[in-house]
Amino acid sequence: MMKKMIIFTCVLLFIAIALFEYVYSDQISEWFPSHEVSPIVYNAEQEETSQTEEESVNGEDSDSNEEKEVTINSESELFIGQSEAEIVDQFGEPERKDLSSYGYEWWVYPLSESSYAQLGIENEEVVTGYFIGDIVHDLPIEWASSYEEMDDIHTFEEQVSARNSWGHFQFELSDEDQKIRPLVQHSDDVWIQFYFDQHTNQVSSIRIFNHDVLIKQRPYSVSYRGELPEELAFTEEEQKLIESGEEKQIFDVTNIIRHRHDLDPFDWDEPISEVAYLHSMDMFENQYFSHVSPQFGELGDRIEAGDISPRLAGENIAAHYVDGIAAVEGWLNSEGHRVNLLHEEFTHLGVGVHQDYFTQNFLTPWLQN
């Protein structure tokens, strides 16, 4: 009798937990934000052929390797608060301007094949920035060669507090957060988020922001007194511009990472980008997270439906990151997804972003006679 009662109690407890998770799924996501990405999926079906030769199909744009000169104002507070004119004086005119989902406009600077910067402009001044490649060591930040030495210099903490007109916010960094994306206060209104590559134990890139952008993004678990900033509403056209910009940023940052590892850059592939976008949209609309679509099947099925016949293909997916940049740094620190990013045989990349769902589709086409 006692055994039956224990079993009955366990069943009731399981049902209660499942019901709680279902009813309060949104709140749980806010309390414990997840940045986990799905395991890698390869689809590498190859037809039998008498020839197994492979060749690189990476095209090069003659202008893409030109380095742009940058003169950084070493006395600046890491650009935060600088005017548009001051940025143009240092970086020149941006290659493009991408709308963001946080109210600022990204000024995008692909400076060279090994250096890349984005400056976020709102109300005609810099409120955030992102830097990867050689340029990070030109910034007025004290540097060291390893995570441990950087921790000694900047002191990476588990709890970080920020205040502004909205209230008092305390961010809780998990062990993983502290290892791969610690947050430090550089000055009164300047914060630095270091992205580390845990496989090399070195800084991969950095992000800077003022109080307001940090609190808008809330990239960690947070408790607060006060009120949260209102989420911005965008028209359908604006949302598409945001997604298109993030797709290009993911592509740009991925190629900087490949250059760091002495690999050829990917070529952009528009047909496979459409396949990637449709998968991100499908995941968002049907609220699942998987390489296998309940309606459209596995990667191979979706590629075939897009009338694409690659020799080799792969896929990375991510969800609920603050933006595409954060998703790339997440993939870099996930061993399976890192394989795709740094795969020597993949030559082409397509990226699809819908809301906060991100898909990368990699492929290698058949040789053309």
C-alpha cells in the first residue's frame, strides 16, 4: 500500500511540474534565459562518381581585401557618447547602416579580412559597439594573452549591478557566462562584454555599451527594482530590415573568425540563405527548436525542396540570443557548431534570421566541368 502511495505521489508531482512549465513557460524563459544551441546535424549524401576531385570555389572580390585606415582617439571612452562626425573622422563613412531591434542604427565597418567593427548610433551619438579581429588590440583597454590574466586585470564577477533612470538592475552571471562572456564596468557609463573563445582561452571579440543599451538587451539573468524599458514595435518592413542586417553581420563575423584560423572565407549563397530563412521562420511560427521540421523535414529535405543539390551541407541553429553577433560567439564555443564554422571543405554560407531565431546553412557545391 505504501509503495502505491509513493508512486501515486510521484506521478502527481510530475504532472504538477509539467503543468507549471507549460503555463508559465514565458516567465521561466525570462527568469532563466537559455542560450543553448542544438547539436550539429550533417547531411552529406554524395552520389557515386568515378572522380573524387575537390576544388576551392571561394571567389575573391578585388576590393574586399583593401584595408581601411582607422585612427582611434585613445582618449575616448571607447567611443560611447562620441558624435557621428567624430566616428567618421576616425573610421570614415560606414560600408552600410543596419537597423537594430534596440533602437540604434549599426554603422558597419568591414575594415579588412582580419578586422571588423560596428558602432551603434542613436540620437546622433554612439551608444554601443562591437569589435572583432586585429582592431580589438588597438582599443584603449588593458590586454593580456589569456582568460586568467584578463580576469586578474578586469576581475570577472558573478554579480554585476547597473543603475539608470529605469531603476536598479543586478545581473547574475552563470559559470558559463563568466567563462565565455564576462561583463565589466569600464567607467561610469561604459560597460565591456568580453567574448572569449574557450578553445583557445583568448578574447574572440568585445562589445561595449552604455547603461541604457545594457539594460535594454539584458544579456544575463537579472533581478531589478524599478521598471523594464518598453519593447520597441517595428513595422513588417522594418523587421525585415533588422533581420537582413543581422544576416549580413553573421556572415561578416563568421569570415573574420575563419581568417583568424587561416581558412578561406565563405562565399554568400542566396538560394541556401532562403532555405535558412524559411527554417528560422518555421521554428519561430511553430515554436520549436530543432534541425528537423515537423512539416518540412530534415536539412536534406529542405535543401531538396529549394532545388539545391550540394555535395556537402551542414547547419547551425540558435534562438533567443540578443542578436546575431551573440549567436555566432555562442556557436564558436559549442564544439559541434564550431566544426561547421571552421570546416575546411565548406565553401558557401547562407544565413536566415527571423525574429530571434538564427540559422546558418553551409554547403559545398559539386564541381562544374
